[in-house]
Amino acid sequence: MLAEKVEAQEDFNQALHGGSKYFQGCFFARPSIVAGGAIAASKLNILNLISEVHRPDLVHAHVENIINRSSTPFSSSGIRA
């Protein structure tokens, strides 16, 4: 069983005595902000393509548009939409 929102020693002890074997919460590690940068346009296009092809209401024209506006290798490798 997983104990969530374990934020203090008391929470941990209570969850442990309650039978939990897995624990999650700020008591173990405080959240931290991860610095990030901008996503390269080529990687963003790949992410957009992956997102689009996994849609249940897939529209082939949208996939074609993503491929056509991309500067990544899949647009010049002979793959046609």
C-alpha cells in the first residue's frame, strides 16, 4: 500500500504502523524547481507529431502539416504524408 502526502515524521509513523510499505511526500524530499530552457523547434515539432498521431480523432491533414513545416530529418527522408 502507498502512503501519499507524507509531510512529517508523525505522518510517516502513522502510515508505517497502518501497514504502508511505500511512501511519498515532502517528508522525504522537498519539491524543487528545475531550471529549463527553450525546446528546440525541431524537437517541438517531433513532440507535436507524437501528440497528434496519438489523438483518438486523428486528422491526417494535421499530421501532414506538422511534417511539412518541420526542418527535422523526417521531412527530407522520403517520408510523405
